[in-house]
Amino acid sequence: MLRLRLLSGRAAVLRFVVPGLCAGLLLAGSCGSAARADASVPQTVVKYRVYAHGFNVMDIQASYRLSESQYGVTAHIKTGGFFGLFMKTNLQTSAQGRFGSADVEPALFDSVGWSRGRNRHVSLAYRDQMPEVTLIDPVETDRDAVPAADEKGAIDTLAVLMNLLHQVRTNQSCGGPEKVFDGMRLSTLSVHPAGLQQIPSGGPLDWGKDALRCDFVAQQIEGFKRSSENSKLRNPQPGRAWFEKVGDAGFVAVRVEIDHPKLGRITIILDGPPQQTT
């Protein structure tokens, strides 16, 4: 029964743990160079493991450059451990953008690789706060389209994550609502600070006694599959993330928890200290 629950919820895990993931507040990326950003800023490389019901279901590696004015990030996400015996996911994503006077301003987003049984590719470009789908393969004809007017002001998932980390580094706080669009689905995400808190036990590494906690609630609002009218995935999905200063890398997400309506609690844990390269 446990295996069936994990398999039936695999697409939902992907939406929340990879870009396509609307509330997974970690920085996912490959070990190669981050998407174009200020080359004078060191590149930070981090690794995460994703757990559901105690099983390691996904592995994530992250590489990003983040300055006061811009960001570049790439992503490599793959199924791992027990989960990898029953399904395959291998995705590469990348994004770049800048920080304006009031908010993050994404420029490009791209996600390509094997997911949900076939190769998929989605690319977004932005102009005047409007995301434009420049490539989507395959087109999912069994899904309701998101009206263009509702896409106004929406940003991609990696832009959400980089903006959150920028807030934490700049203000030691987090907050604000966002609209998130991944090329097919439109979601809302609200974030608010919950102060300093001891990191919960249960991870493979102990980072410190206290970390900045940010709570969030994500909810898909448009772009549903027509067969999902009564799906629990339409419900709000709360979660929380802990950020801590780790060595020269500064603030990084060290733990994320997502309360999933089908799979229960999904836990994402930093796996080893961050590395910095030029």
C-alpha cells in the first residue's frame, strides 16, 4: 500500500520538489556553471535529499550565483533510492533574472528532460511582467489553459526561490505573496517569517542550534487537468523552510518540510556543506 501511494503521488512530488514544484523552497541546480550571472560572484553548489515516509525519493544538486542585483541558477533533479526502482525522472532546469526596486524580475526559464514517462521541454521568456511560453513539448491537451490575463505578474519557480534567498540574505526575513506559472499551471504562494527556531531533528547532519524559519502556503488555482475536479491537490498545501548561515556560502536552505495532501510530509534536507567555486 505504501508503494502504491508513493507511485500514485509521483507527479505531485515533482510539482513540489522540482521546478514545477510550486513551494519547494530549496535551490535546485546542477554541479556545472550556473545560468549567466555576475561572474565575479562565487558560485555556490549544494546537494539535497528528498524523503517521503522515510524513503529517499529524489536527489537534487544545486549551483547558483546570487548578487544584490541579479541571479543565475541551474538544476538537475533525479529520482533516487527506493523511488528510483519504480519510476525515472531526470530533469535539467535553468533560470536567470535580476532584482528590481520592488521585486524579482525573471528573464528566462528552461526545463528539459525525462518526466512522467517521456521527454519534456518547457521554456519561458519574460517581457513587461508577462511570461511567454516560447516552447512546450508535448502540449498537454487534457489540461485547462491559463488565461493570458491571469499570467500577468507571474514568475517561475526558480525566480521564487532566488527571491526568497535574496530576502533572507538582505533582510534576514521573508514574506509576500507571489503568482507562480510553470508554463501549464498557475499557483499562488504566500510566505511569512516565523522567527528564529531550532532546526527539527531527524536529518543526517546537525547544522546549528537556531535558523531563520519561513512558513509558506502554496495552492494551484488554474491549469488543472480536466480529470482532477475532485483532486486533493487543489487544496492549500502548507510548509516551512529553515535558513542558516553555513560557512562562506552564507544563508542557505538547510531543511524544508511540505505537508502534501496525498503523501503526507515531504522533507528536503541539505546533504553536506555547501561548496563555493569561482
